[in-house]
Amino acid sequence: MGNYSKPEDILYHTQLSRNMLMGAEIALLPGDPGRVASLAEAMGPTVELTSHREYTSCLAQVRDQPVLVCSTGMGGPSTAICLEELARLGITRVIRVGTTGSIQDNLNLGDVVIMKGAVRLEGTSTHYAPIEFPAVPDLELTQLLVYSAEIQHIPYQVGICVSSDTFWPGQERYDSFTGYVLRRFQGSMREWQQLGVTNYEMETAAVFVTAQALGIRAASLCGVVAKRTESEEIASPDVYKMAEDRFQRIVKRGLEELLARE
């Protein structure tokens, strides 16, 4: 049995309690605290909860059921901390909702990638499972996201991401301050492309492995805001807004379907 918190206990990092969650068992996890409010409002009626460090949270209503929206910050360590505390608060299912850079020519700006696996190019997940352990999502949650994208005719792909601990060298970007990339990462993007990997991001592997270790079901989807096969530049605000609108619609319809089955 897990180490659940008492209903009134305020947990250290997220500053959330079980009482504040009103029985919510599902959480949406954007990385950016600035994306929490818009994501929650896209789900339905919203109540602001807390903001502490990288963890900003709201409670949304989907089909009259509470759904937590809580930012994780960037990267695996803060994501795992968030998952640990959410597990203690009674969260049983999580969906990472973020942005990403594509590395395949047929994956365009504004498209959505629904992850079927993640390359563990990060360190956090190795604190929960050996490197041989796969970073894979919950099948039912992932299928619901695919179904939602299909029926809404939203451009998407089901793919495998690389989850990197760094934005520049680990993702083989040369537009950093020094422009230097360690030898182990030089040419790595071409290798991932050859293996059919679709995109780079920074949290999904940690979400999948940590969630599995904690007994939580997890899924992940990201909107494409950089097309690495054409440019290192982040897309315009209009493209970013389009990607955000698309992943919000996919998540909302998927949650509505999930809750209708329960």
C-alpha cells in the first residue's frame, strides 16, 4: 500500500493537499506554469489552487468530475518530484501535455505527437528503474488520445520521442552559447531519425518510468512548435497557439470519453 498523505496535509513541493483536490484522480501535466490556466480553462470550469516553485496548479471540471492541472517544470527531476507528491494525493492517471521539436520531415508545425514510447536520454528515470526498463505509456490512455485526435480530424502521429536532460547538447543543437556538442551527441539526431524517432522533448521518459514505478497510469502528447529538419527556430506565436489549441482539444475529448466509461 502506498504512503498516502492525510487529507489536510500540505505537501512540501506542490503545496497541495488531498482536501484541495476534491477527490481528483486524474492530472494533466504541462511543463510550463504559464500554460496551466489556459489548459485548465479549456477543460471546463476552473478553480486556481496554488503556485510554488515550478508547480502551479488549478482544478478543472470535466463531465462534473475534478481534474487536476499541475505544471512540472522543465526536465525529469522536477517532474518526478511532482509525480511522487501527486501519488500521495491519490492521483492514479496522468497525461503529460507539452510542446516539442520534430525531427522527421513528415511531422509539421502544429501537428500533435502522441507518444508510444520514449528514449531515456535522461537521468531521472534511472533512479526508479534500470536503463533496460522500457519507457512506455498506458495503452488505454494512449488509445483514447488517438481516438480523440481521429474523430476531431486533428493532424497527429503516434511516435517515439527522445527525452533529453538538456535543450542544447543532448538534442544536438549547435546554436548554444559555445556551439559545442559533446562527441557522444554529434550525429545523434541522424541516428534517431534513422530509427524512426519522431521528436525531442524533456519530460516524457521520466513521466512514463516514474509513473510505472509508482503504480500510476500515464500518457503523453506534445504539439510541434519547432521543425528541426528545416530550422532551429521556435515557431511563431500563431503556430504555437494552433498547436496548443489542438492538444487541448485532444485531451478534453479523451477525458470526456474516459469519464463517460466510468
